[in-house]
Amino acid sequence: MQPTTYPAWFETWFNSPYYHLLYQHRDEAEAQHFINRLSDYLKPTENAKILDLACGKGRHARYIAQLGYQVTGADLASESIAYAKKYETSNLHFVVQDMREVIEPNKFDYVFNFFTSFGYFENTAENMRTLQAIHTQLKNDGILALDFFNTQKVIAKLVAYEEKEISGVFFFITRRTTAHHIIKTISVIDEAHHFRGTFEERVQSLTLQWFETALRQTGFTLLNTWGSYDLQPYYPADSDRLILLAQKK
């Protein structure tokens, strides 16, 4: 008898409507400001090919495409991609894709991985597999921009418990840390749709030192680090983000 296998947490949670409801407050203006700052810094050429990896429903990929680039949005959540496909244009396309797999070798000038869409796996070997896949998909001298939370500050400021009510749906959220993960457990009560269930987010507590080693081992040169969407310097104790810019060697 084959052992029973269960979907990874991100396969169920990201395909749930409650994920999108809980995070509907995400700041669109802040995200667009970050993309504008990054674009101004990178100065992509006209018609540059950009992969938005782990794109969700495609809100950021759509904005990047509006800037004139050739954009592919990729995400494992099939329902999110089905929604995003409604907005496809001549320079914007979406695909269902595991970030550990290669869409097409040597295709992209840039790969963007935004808003802590990395480190979802149980072990760092899968992270390395992801970075190797990104390296393969980039053209020579292509650029990876990876935006992760600042693990040190997240752990120091961790809120252990909170409750939220959004559009009649109740969320009961607990947070904890283990040796290698930051874990958020989300219990949902939606009486209108007779739903009660629990989801989980498990993100590895990766540090700048880990990324420096991993990027080097997968064929990247680390060009820069920032600690905010304004591209301010990274300070381990104080910065909200850890944003890394790396180039394919």
C-alpha cells in the first residue's frame, strides 16, 4: 500500500478564497511604488522579458506589464491563475507552475519574486532547487530580485495571537516559531457558508547569510541588498524587508 500523501500547506491555503479575503488589505499603492523604484533602478530595456514568480492573482504582474514589459506570471495556485488569465494581453500571460520547475531555459531578462513568496518548503534543499530553476530560466547576466521578510525583526516583533472579522468571516490567528520556521495558524469560521476550517502558513526563517551562501552556490552574484520598498539600506534589527538583487553568472 502506498503511503497517504497530503497537499503542502501552500497548495490548499493559496487556493482558498479565505486567503484572498484575509489579505485583501495589502497596500496596492505601496506595491506599485516598490515596482516603480525597482524599475527605475534596473532600467529594463524596452520589451524586456520578466517572470513574476509566485504571482498569485496577478495584480503585480498586471502593473509590470502596464510599464511596457513582456511579462509572464507563474503560480502553483490554479484558481488564482484562472482568475489572472482574464486579464491577459499581448504582453501579459499567466501559467500554472511550481516555482521549483523550469518554464523555459534562458528566456527571461529578469525574475521577480515578491512579498515573501519563497521558503515555503520543509527543507532548504527545495529552496536550492528553486534558485537553480530561476538560474536556468534567466538569460546570461539576467537579474533576480527577491523580496523576503526580515526574519530577525519578524521574530522579535511576533504577535502570538489576534482575531479579525472581515465581511462576516472570523479569523483566529496564532503565530509561533520553531528552529527553522515561522508558523502562522489561521482558524476560519464562516457561518454564512457553513465553513469551519484551519489553515497554516510555514515560512522558513532564512537570513541574509543563508541567502548569500545559497545564491553563490546556485551560480548567482549578489549585487545589492535593501531593507525597504524605498530601497533603503538593510539593517538586520530594524528593516522591514530583506530585498536581494542577484545576477546570473
